[in-house]
Amino acid sequence: MARRREFDMTEALDAAVEVFWRLGPEGTSVRALCDAMGIQPGSFYAAFGDKDACFRRAVGRYIETRPRPTRRGPAAIAEWLDAVVDIEGRPPGCLLVVAAVERAHLDPLGQATVTAALQAVEDFFWRCLEQRPRAREDAALLAATVAGLHVMARSGAPQKRLRLVADHALASVGIVDRPVKKS
């Protein structure tokens, strides 16, 4: 008879997100995950199967818990970049970008999960700009800027520098009619 799970899966996934985000998929061990989740390895393997499956579930949890822009169109893009620049109170960078940098260490399903999630960011930007003649190119530039901002944040760049880059990217695609957010 299977034993009843004695931990909250949502809390466990939130802990896994934090560990994968801070250490990266390659640097994260099952032991680190178990310690963060407060569970034993047997419970971990029963719940997730392996580290790769846990990573994919953590990415799903990460995506579902990220704040969504409250506006539409170019204003939503500005709001998105503002959120990227606001690095207070969270690990630096982005779990998806950290995982993309370590893509070679992910299993094929993990690679596909990260690739699809990053493509969804670019697609979101495209939907915000789709009435423009260069919407696809501008969306790709903005997605690359977001990834670059996350790498800069992870490497310790000050928030003021992140703000400068974000504002320049917005201006590059013609999003200038917004109040400049001070860092």
C-alpha cells in the first residue's frame, strides 16, 4: 500500500523553485532540494521521480507564480521591464534564463520546457506590438534584452545600470511615452 504524502506539494515546489533559481539546475543536488523542502530522499523520489522531473515541475510553478502585466500593448512591455529591473527581495536573474544558460545540462524535456517558456516571452512582446511593421524583430530584441538584464542582475549589476539598459531598449522600439521609473 502506498504511503500518504506528508508534505505540501505547493510548498515543496516553491522551495524547489528557489533552489533551482539560486543554484541553477546543474548546481542543484537532490540533497539540496530535500533540505529546502524538508523531506527525505525517499519522499522526493516518490513525489517527483528524479531531479529532472522536479525541475520541470518547478519551472511550471515558477511560470504560474510570476506577476503578469496589468496593462496591454506597449505599456505592458514597459511594465514587464520594470519588473525585471526591480530586483529587490528575490534571487537575481530569472530561473528560465539561468536554466537556458545551463541548457546542455538539462534533459531533453527540460530543454524543451525552457525553450518554450522563453519563446512565450517573445510571443507576448510580439502580441503587444503586432500592429507595428517590425513587431517580430522588436519582440526578439526585447526578449533578448530581458534575458540580458537577468544575466546582468545575476552578475551583480546595480539596479541603476539595469534601469538604463531597460529604458534604452524601450526607446529603441519606440516605447518612450511613459513616465520614467526611478531606481
